[in-house]
Amino acid sequence: MIPGPIELEPRVTAALAQKTRSHVDPSFIEDHGDALRRLREVAGASACFPFIVPGSGTLAMELAIANLVEPGTRVLVVHTGWFGDRMAEIVRRHGGAPTQLRAPIGEAPTPDELARALEKEPAAVVTITHVDTSTGVRADLEGLARAAKRAGALVVVDAVCSLAAERLEQDAWGLDVVLAGSQKALGAPPGLAVLTASEAALAARRARAHAPASLYADWAEWMPIMTAYLEKKPSYFATPATGLVSALLESLRMVTAEGRELRAARHARLARGLRAGLAALGLHFIPRDETLSANTLSAVSYPQGIDPSLLGAVKERGVVLAGGLHPEIKARYFRIGHMGAVSEGDVVAVTSAIGQALRALGHPCDPGAGLSALAQALG
Ligand code: PMP
């Protein structure tokens, strides 16, 4: 139950076990094209161009910034946690000028605040972390994107911890780039950076005076390859991670069969249920309220008198959780991932394990009350 990499469905593991195929094997070309089409479907991005590139989510961030940011480009980073700092650093490395719009830990800047910030200091690009995995905060992506578009900025969305588990409509909300990694709610192993780019984003890349400094991150190098896969033709720029693409396709088949709205609703229900259970154990969360709380993970404060040894006690009860990540509050909270193949059984198991571990460590709580609040919230 960590916020990625997540456990794989057996079908996905089986896909990984296939014999390695050549990147120009007709069956691989067909599968890669299929994965690109399904990626577009998952992001609600039928008008966008899809990329699947070997690398992690951080590469997906670089793939966005390297193409849209030139020396001197002003970028406003909507900051809801540590991954906003990473985005600002990537912007700096590419010669851009990042400004951060920050909120207190556990909160998110509002669309009005973004509009005012852009009025004061215009930016060519606005980046938004949909769900920041260091705080569990989910930003109001639709509202923030509307404010950014009104100010004429391109919108880049770090959806590493949201794609395929939160509501996200790339075409309808005017998101120019949606980027993610394979290892979270997309349900695949780590190792693939995925990205869908709007026509406006592609036009911004074409309009550059100079190509990006990174050959590997240049959309212009990858576009002919992705186009070839979509058209079922062989092509080569850099060797694709053939086995990982097979696994991702298997997982995307499951995601698209479930449907993105139902999948987001399933994650929302389980997340609400889990937090109701934990609240009944007397626990509090890093996000200020439930509207700011992600479907994909919960960031939970240690109660008074309990320290990170709680995670060891929970593990003894069969559940693996993650520690804190945000440098300012690292030792004060822990994180529970609940995305991908997560089920009612999983949230029951984690609530029960945490309740028992807390009681064993001397925190006064009733594990049964946690389970009954969970059951009630699930309805
Ligand atoms: N952005 C967010 C919101 C993330 O959660 C992560 C990974 N936890 C990243 C970016 C970076 O992805 P990766 O670790 O795959 O490079």
C-alpha cells in the first residue's frame, strides 16, 4: 500500500514474462500503437499527440519542460508539495525562469490566486501538480487550468500520481501537456514516461529558434517514431522498452475496460472510506480537508506519542506503508497508497493493521470503530 510502484495485476506480470520482442516486430509495433491510442483515451486526449518513452516520471517532466521552456521563458509553478520544487528545478536547468505560487502545506493555491499572480507577473507556461505525492493534496486542476488559459499560458500537468485514478479531461479542460509515469495508477511496472501534448504545445515546440539541449527529450525526435507506431510501421530513434510496453498495454486494456470515470469513482470511494476509518481511529491528515485529498494516496499525521516505528508494527501485520517525503514535515507523517488494483479488501486490511498497531504501541483507539466507520462510509 505505498504510493508507487504499485502491485501489479497478474495479467500485467504475465505480460512482462513474454519473450523479448524486436522493436520492429509487427506484433510489437501493433501493441505499441494500441498502447498510445489507449493512453490518449485514459487522458481524455483524443485531440492530443501521445508519447511513451523509456524512463521514469521525472523524465516525463523533462520531456515537457525541455520542449516548452527556452532560456528566459517565464514559468509559474503551482506548488502543492515537494514535486513542485522538482518542477521548478527542471525549469531552471533548461534556462527558464520559474516562480512558485505556494500554499501552506496541506493546501493548494486557488484559481483566483493563480489569476491574480498571472496578472501581476505573466508566464508563458503554468505547471500544476495534480496530486502531490509528498502531501496527498489534489489541486483543483480544472479551475486552475481555466485561470491559466485565460491568461494565455500553456498548461503542463504533472499527473504522475493522478492519471487513471482522478478525474482528468485533457481536451475538455484545455490541458496542453499531461505527463505521468507507468508505475502508479496506470498499473504498470516502473520504467516508462508517458505524455500527451496538445496542438498548441506541439506548435510551441515547432516555433522554437533552437532545438532543446537534450536530444533524448526532444519531441521532434520522438514524434516520427510514435507516428510510425500509430500507423503500424517500423521505425527507430532509441530502443523502446519492449517488455514494459507489453506490460503497460495489458494494464491500459484493464483501465480502458473499466472506463476512466468509473475508475476515478472507484478510487474516490475507497479513499473516502479509508479516511473515514482512519479518522475514527483518531488520526488526522495533511490535506486540510477532504476536497483537497487525493483519490490515490492518504498522507496521515502520526498521533501524539507515536513515531515512525508505527510503520514497522503495521508491516508485522502484513501491510507495507511509506514514510513521509516532504522535507519540512518528513518525520511527522506517513503515506498510504491506494491506487490501481486497490480493492475494498485492501482498505479493510490497512485500516485493521493500523488500528491494531496503534493500540499495541499504546495509542488509545478502538480498531473495531475504524472498521465500522469504514464499512459505513463504503455504504
Ligand atoms: N511527480 C509526482 C507527483 C510524483 O509522485 C513522482 C514520483 N513519486 C514524480 C513526479 C517523479 O516520478 P519518478 O519517481 O517516476 O521519476
